[in-house]
Amino acid sequence: MADTSEIDPDLVRSYKFPETTFTYTERDVVLYALGVGACARDAVDADELKYVYHEDGQQFVQVLPTFAALFSQGSIGFELPGLQFNPRLLLHGQQYIELHKPFPSSGCIYNKVSLAGLHDKGKAAILEIEAKSYEKDSGELLCMNRMTVFLRGAGGFSKSSQPYSYTNYSSNKVSAVEIPKSQPFTVFEDCTQPSQALLYRLAGDYNPLHSDPMVAKIAGFSRPILHGLCTLGFAVRAIIKCICRGDPNLVKSISARFLLHVYPGETLITEMWLEDLRVIYQVKVKERNRAVLSGSVDVHRLTSAL
């Protein structure tokens, strides 16, 4: 457990994150798409081949909107001055992605990172980090990521009777999602592969929890687990296929709450409900009948086919 005497919220708030860059190629885009299951069931899937191949004279591959989560991956660090915690007790709680324009199939991105929130929950601290990603050449804003993590054992640092809570959102459009009691508008079933985490890790997340059996066992799992952002990629890909009729550019924003781990090889069932221009979704693991992910996706418009 962290030594709470070393947790200084004023020091955390005063920290200035360095600006970082992220360069990617079309190969990275294709590897990511394969990592989140594109074309896994059908190598010539009419909705998904464009993510991995130049189809029908198409000049570039298209980029899945959840690829945005990778832009700030290397620039968001949680070892901040004034905040001490055991990294093994870190849990990825939520992810929010706001999309401002379609991503090029290759490019150089620079990120401006800031502290979006810090909250004392007694037995844990909640840390929120926000990253705005800009196209380096044009300076145009491409997207914004906000990551929420739970730092177990790092709470109890408030110096007054009121629990410490700091919030500084550049955009506060995230709202709590309640899963409807009604039948879903549509449901999509997809199978992850036993090697899914080994493939997805090539996108840049080399945490051994997803590849090393001994590390997974120490963490309390029977075997390595799938990356939460990989599960999110499966869910949003399902929504694009079922609601957006294969058009990734219809996605405006994505919010996700990670509920439970997924083992590679398990079957994911994505349930979707339509509320105007918002898709409420929930992902369940078929084999265990457990919800593992929930959230919403806002779209610019609905396709005429719906």
C-alpha cells in the first residue's frame, strides 16, 4: 500500500506534462485493425476489408476511430510527482474519446496532456488524465482522450474532513450510462482468438499481464487477459458494422466503462440500444454470461438503412 504521507495533491496538480509526439504508419493501422478482430471471421468482409487493404481503387486504408486511444498511450504516465502508488494495483476504469476529424492512414501526432481530475475515495485514488492530439503538420485537433484509472491503496490523502476532489475538464460531455431494460435494437456476436492479446500487444501495450502466464497468475487470473482497449475496439467495430453500416466516420465520440476482464478466446456479445443519435452498448462474455464493458457511442447521423 502506498505511503499516503507522500501523496501531495498540490504537487500533482502543479505538474506540467511534457508535449510528446506519436508517429504511425499504415502498417500500424492495419496491425491495430487485425488486433481488434477486423476480418477475422471473413477475410473479404465488405464492411471491414478497407481497414486492412486498399480495396476497389481506394488510395489508403481507413482508420478505426478507437485507434485514437493509441495516440497518447506513450505520453500518459501515472508516476507523477506527489502521487505514490503500487503500479500492480492500477485499474483502467474508463475511457472517453472525442473525435474531431477522420484520421489519416499515416502521420505524426503531437499530444498536449493535462490533469483532468484527482479524487480521494478513501481506499483508492481516482486519477483522470486528458490528452489532446493534433496533426503535427497542420496543427488541427484530431481527437481528445480522457483516461480514468483507479489507484488502489493510494487514497486517504485528504487533509480536511471533506474528501479531496479536483476536476478540470476541457469538455464534459460524458454522462453515466444506464443499460435499458428493453430488448436491444440489435446484437452482434464475435469471437476473440486465443492469440488475440498477443496480436493486440503489437499496437504498443506490452504489459506482461496480457502475455506472461506467471504475471497473470500473480495478479489473480488463471491465464493472461485481453487488453480492455482491445475489447473496446471489438465493441465499436460491432457498432460501426451494425449501426453505421460500415462507415467509421459517423462516430463522433466514444465512452467506455471497463467492468470485468476477458480471456482471449472468449466470445463477445455486443448489445446495442438506440437513443436518438446515441448508441448505448453493453458487451457480455458468452461463456460466463458476465458483462465486461458498457458505454455509449455518439454518431453524427443515422444511416437511411436503419
